[in-house]
Amino acid sequence: MKKLLAFLLMAAALSLAACGERQEAALVYGSGDYTRINPAMDEHGEINALLFDGLTAHDGANNVVPRLAESWTFDENTCTYTFHLAEDALWHDGEPFTAEDVRFTIEAILDPENGSENASNFEDVREIAVVDDHTIAFRLDAPNVAFLDYMSMAVLPRHLLEGEDMQSSSFFKNPIGTGPYRLESWDEGQAITLAKNDAYFLDPPQIETIVFKIVPDDSARALQMQSGELDLCLLSPRDAQSFDGREGYAVYRMKTSDYRGILFNFQNDYWQRNRDLIPAVCCGIDRQAIVDAVLLGEGVPAYGPLQRSVYNNEDVDHYDYDPARARSILESAGCTLGDGGVYTRNGERVGFIISVGAGDQVRLDIAQAAAQQLGEIGMDVKVDIPAQVDWGGQMAYLIGWGSPFDADDHTYKVFGTDKGANYSGYSNEAVDKALTEARQSDSPAVRAAAYDRFQSALAADPPYAFICYVDANYVASSDLTGISPDTVMGHHGVGIFWNVTEWRLAR
């Protein structure tokens, strides 16, 4: 009888253990590929939020909240932020996190030799003072109302990166952060496996393992979601639609601040000669038709970079679809309609090539639709998928930007002259002045007036042909719970992992 009782107790224990293993099974996320994980130099990367922490973070309403900094103060007289840091945060290798790591990270971003596209976010910093291991102060030479948003920048470990090349160090293939997950393995081109950080200084994650399975192709991602190989992925509207109402799946249609448009490369000779034709391009695109046909209604037509911001100016020129206006602009600029229905100017056909990054079917479809529409107004426009993006040499690019945070984000560094993410080489003195004024004031009225001027100047001299804002269509296994469906996502739909420590995977 005792042997039978012992056997039953052991069987029950094994059963409970098995249930626990199912509860803590690995979550497999369908991801694009990574060549490195370097949040200081590169802005985008969903994986960053799992491996690293910033001094601040954003909650589900995209408000700034504490993270590695438990609190902070601001001295208006000296324009100084002082951060009081968590004392129990550790790097994944067990070393203590200190204020020296913060100073190292921001100085590395600001060093022009490192070429960080995030440098513009911190260009106001004039002095960084480490008060002690857990206190650090930043003195700015001018106010920057978005500074606390930017301090969500991932902090890097000084003890592992000091003296290393910030672009090519092997660290970025084997990153060590303070975040809720640590890197367990990286099978290049196949998968990046993250394990729960048991020493995390905040509430630990519930899911033991997260696998970023590399599936760059949109259609392949949908097939793997259907076959059960993935638990979560971002899909195109068309692919996401096929999961509506299907047992075992949940579809999250989430708003984003993420827009698409045609970037004109002003470093290219063509636009130096033909910049005055850009308004015709803007008027020649039927944005609503693209939203309906490509996005299946999962988005809205775009006319500027702040439509999802409180500072949006609806009164600027939207460049609504108007073929007659487009042709009038071309003809007023001296273009003549030639044989084959294509305009020419000074013996040159009016048209250009739109480059599109490989693997993004939605961007490709948007570019092809725009090219076809522009052909109907007499412009010779083609679409190309280059093996590698040539920012300085290409004619145009199907770009995407947008931030759900402060309006300074993805405006100052994208449209400001010579800023880190200004890949078009755009320069406009009125735009620069308005963006600086908006950045340096914490008055909503002053900022609203400055952003009105910024958007008016941008519309009068367009750097892009804005096309549409795209919703983020995430599909998940119904076993996965905890996703925050009302959070407005950022560029590339980034942001869904903001509360990953609260997620559960039950199976």
C-alpha cells in the first residue's frame, strides 16, 4: 500500500511538472532578420526591449515611466536633469549596472566617429556628471522637452564595450543587457533564442523562453503561423484577414503612427534639377485607392508626419489625388507631353525609380500602385528591389517613419538639416527653425504654433510624397495572453513587447 501511495504521489508530481512545462513553453515570434543588435547606433529592433533597459520607458498609453532610473528631477535654472538609478540592477553577466554605463552609452551615441542615427536626440547635452554609482546628471545647453522620452534609449555595458568599435564590435552579435531576457543563442539567419533573466531587478517574466524565428518573407510568416510553427507575428492585412474567426488564433488590429511615403533623394542629380516637380508626384497618387486595395482599409491616407500626434495641422495642403492639378504643375514647369504619353523636360523623360527593401510585400505593393498611378498622369516611374539600399545614390525610396511618442521624435532627426536620420538630404531653413522652437518649449501653445509652421513649410516644399498610415496586424496563438491591444504602435509596428513580463503562454 505504501509503494502504491508513493507511486501515485510521484505520478501526480510528474503531471504537475509537465503542466508547468506547458505553461512555460517557448514563445516563437516570427521576426525579420538581424545582422547585429546595436540599439545605440540603430533605432529599430523589436528585440531591443527584451534585452536592454533605458533610464525611462513607456507604458501602454505611451507615457514616460521609470525603468533603470527610479526617479529624476529637473533644474530649470541650469537646464539639468538628475536621475536616481536603481541600485539592484545587474548586467546579464552579473556585473552591477552603474551611472558610468549611462555616461558611456550617451557619449558613444554623441561621438560623430560612431555614426549613430540617434545622435540628434541628445545633441543638446553639454555635460554629463556622474555624481555617484547611482546618480547621474545631464546639463543641456537648451531645453529639450522630449529628453525624458529619449532616455528610454537602451543603456550599454561600459565594462564590455569601452575601447571597442561601436559599429563592428563582436558584442553586437552577443549582446548583454539588463533587460528581462538574456541572449541564449543566435543561429544566424535562423533564430535568436532568449531566456528569462532570473536576476531581473523588476517583476520577472512569466514566459521562460522567447525565440525570434527569422522569417523575413511576409507570405512565409503567414504559412508558418497557420502550421503552428509561430505563436506571434506581424502580418500583412491580406494575410491577417485569413485568420479572422479561426479557432486557436487571435487577431490584433492595432493603430500605429507608422506612415509610408516616397522619399526623394536630394543628393541625386535628378532631384536637384527637378525638385519643382515633386508636388505633381504628390497630386498624382490616389492614396485612398492604395489604402483600400493594398491595406484592405487597414490604414488611412497620409499627408504629413504628425497625423497621429496632438500637434497635427489638418489645414496644410493634403495634395489630394488630382490628376488635372498634377498635369498642370508639370506643364507650368515646362514639361511637354510626348509620344507614348510621357512628359519630357529639356529633352529628358520625366520619371524616376522607386527603390523598395526586399521582403516587405506591402511596401512593394504600395510602390507598384503609386508607380502605375503616376504613369497615368504622364510620368515614367519604375520600381526596383536593390540588393542593398544606396541612400546616397538611389533616386527615391519607399520610406517608413513615425513615432507614438513626443512629436520631436521622427521629425527633428528625420527632416532637420544634416540630422542622423535625414536620409533624403532634405534641407529647409523654415523647417529647421520651427522644429528647434518646438523642441525647446514645454508650452503646448508655443509648440502647437511651431509645429503648425513646421508642417506648413514641409507641405510647401515636400521631402516625401506621403501615402498612408498602416495599421499593425498581429496574429497570435489563442494560448498567448497579456498583449495590450490599445497601445499605439511605432515604426515597423514596434512596441508590442512593452509589457512582455506580463504575458503568459498556456499550453
